[in-house]
Amino acid sequence: MAASYHIKQQGTRERSCKLDIIIAGAGIAGLGAAISSLLAGHNVHILEATSEIKHVGAGIQVLPNGSRVLKHWGLEERLSKHWAVANAYRVFGWKGNLITSMNVAQTASAYPGTWFRAFYRPYLQRTLLERITELGGKITCNAKIVDVAFDGAEGGTATITSEDGRRWTADLFIGADGIFGKLADQVLEHPTPPTKTGDLAYRVMLASPDIVKDPELAEFVTHPNMNFWYGPEKHVVAYPLSKELFNIVLLTPDDIPEDSKASTVAGNVEEMRSLFRDWDPRIAKLLKLCKSVHKWRLCTRFNTGGWSHPSGAGVMIGDSVHATLPYLAAGAGMALEDGAVLGECLSRLPNDAHTTKSSREYLLAKRHALAVFEKCRKRRTLMVVTRSNEQKDLEHLPDGPEQELRDREMQMVPTPPGEALVWRDPAIAPELFGWDHVVEVNLHWGVPSIPHAATVGVRDSRL
């Protein structure tokens, strides 16, 4: 699929055709939707539940498809100050034997103008926030939304109420409150709750200078690579984020109490170390540097029903409707794509002095825009959720014939479809990385909408 790389300039709109948009949630999806909607010429106000937008987090990977969006928004140069560049993606067996590696630059060259990069999440989030401010967006913290009311199927506006009684009116409400958010229950007719996957993640952040002191570990920092260890029921990901920070994620079976209402709990460092005691000795050395850790229960959430309100005044995006496991490192890219597609759709709404946003023509166009957004996103995000589930099984195989076949396939030239180093898998990598949001919207924009009729797995015969 052809790709476009032009930097999007902020559009101008007639006042009568400029939406007042409220976005609930300042995660990657919400911030991305804000940038794209502002570039489309609309007014944007982000409501964030926390008292401040805290710049906390771990490592995050941006793959070629996500990089294409960030470049489109004019963010490449400023992000280059914060990103980490890996030379290769290396896959080890759990005992430390190198199975295969993928040259990052060579792989990216198949998708011209794009890149693979890693970020400390707060740096990426801060850059997105800066861009929103530059474009004229507004952000209000300490605004936990408890109610979203729509004024009938034809009215086309939403009233948003916060926990402390404040109210806002919007022409479009965008819910981006994450996998455990409750707003989908109010916006969607048939919301889908999160599903436990049986896995959890320990997330560890180390000081890179401490790692360099050990001659056996130093190359993890001085020769940056994305490192993976596959093993029975578990796997490890480790990579540098900068000369100061080193990120480790350890995926293991979920042992958080079943009745726990918290998805994130304090972890026990010694318990974590014991889970990997017999693995590659370098992992034990890295974990010896860890002083404290938290663990996250991994869940998925995919809404098989519609993603927008019938009125055309509300839509859900990001993890609130398509949360995936982290095994493809595709979550950030999917969130960025959501924002890019939604903004591109909103940029195509009527824009002339003789049209008002309350007119029937405009309201129909707005509903069409949300229908196109869903068509562009639903099957693609389902593909990512499905392959992420399959990837878990591939990476966590017990020692034996299936594991040996998996390893042999990763060493073939060329590798076969379905191989376990997913970022070069010919069955999915071209579709995952070659996708362009402008091309996709062009493809679907002229197709008549069937609001809330399409379901996952049932293909519209006109597509």
C-alpha cells in the first residue's frame, strides 16, 4: 500500500463548521486524537481524571506504522532528541543461546521514510502535550468524568459531567479512558469488559551506568539492541532507552489474587528473581540491580459492537475498545493510528459559511466520519489483538518438538509465514508496517455507511 509522508499543516475552518470536541483521557490515544483533531481545524479540550498529567512510565516501542503518524504530525525532529535506536532485534533461548537476529535498518528500509524506535514513555507523552498546546488545545486535570449524556439520536451533542459536578457540552465526545475505563458503558450500546489473559508483566527500570560497570552486561548499553528471551510460560524483553535508563519487561503467569480489584500491585523483587533463577545468567545479573518492582495484570478488551454513539456525538478509541497484549509492541502504534484516522475523517466534514454544524447535512457527515473511522480501525485492531494472543503462545512454548520447530523456522532464509520474530514475519509485517491512514480513509470515505450494522468477521460486500 502506498504511503504518504507529508507533514500535516493545521487547517482553518468556518466558525459555523468547527466542532467543539472533548476528549476524556490523556494517554497516547487521547493525545493523538487531540493533535489530529486540532490539525483538522476543530476546538479540542482534554479532560484528565488525575490531578496532574504525571510523566511516569516505562519503555514504549514505536514501529514503522506509528513513526509514519508522528512524522505526519511534524514531530520527528523533536522526538529525535529522546529516542533510542536499536541495531538489531535479537532472540535468545531462555538459557541464553542466540537463536536469530533481525537487522533493524534493513527491515525498516522496506518501509521507506519510517523507523523503529524506543522511548521512555514520559518523553513521548510530553512531546505530544507540547504539540497540543502549540496547536491551541486546552487541558483540564482533576476532571474525572462520571456521566456522558446525549441529546437524542438527531441532536448531535453530548453533555459531560465530572465527579465534582462540573459540566461541559461537546459536539463530539471522544472517550479514551483506557482498558479499565467505564465510559464505554455510557457511550456504546454493547460495551465489552476487559478479559484476563492469565499473564502479568513485571516492569523494571534500571540505571544504564550501573549496567555498564559489569563487563558481561555492558554491551546491552554500549551496543544497543532489542533483546528477547523466549522460554516455557515466560519471556523477557530488555533494551536501553538512553545512556541513563534501561528497560526490562518480564512476562510470567498471573499470580495476582483472582478477586483483586487492582490491576497493578507491588511486586516482590526476590520472588521475581526466583522465577528466572535458572535462565540466562545475564538476566539474574540484571535483576540483581533492581531495588523495587510493580506487576501489572495483562488483560485484553475488544469491543465487537459499534464504537460510536448512534447520535454521532460520541466515539470510543484506544484501549477502551481494542486493548491488546504487548507481544507485538503494537499498542502505541494502534493508539496513534486511531488518532490519525479520526482526525483525517473529521478534516473532511463540511466547511463553508453557509453550513452549520447543527444542520442535517453536517450531522449526517459527522456520523459518516465516525462510521469510516470504525471501518478503518476495527478489522486492523482485531488483527493485532489476535496475533498478539498467538504470539504469546509462540514465545512461551515449553522445551520440545514445537519449540525446536519454532527456533528452526526463525533461522530459515527467508523465514516462513507465522515465524516467531513477528516484526519480519511475511504474513503480518507488511500489513502492519505498510499501513497509511490517509490511504485507508480515502479507500473507505466514498463507501456508503451502515451505522452499527457491521460486525467483526462479517465483511461488507461493497468493500
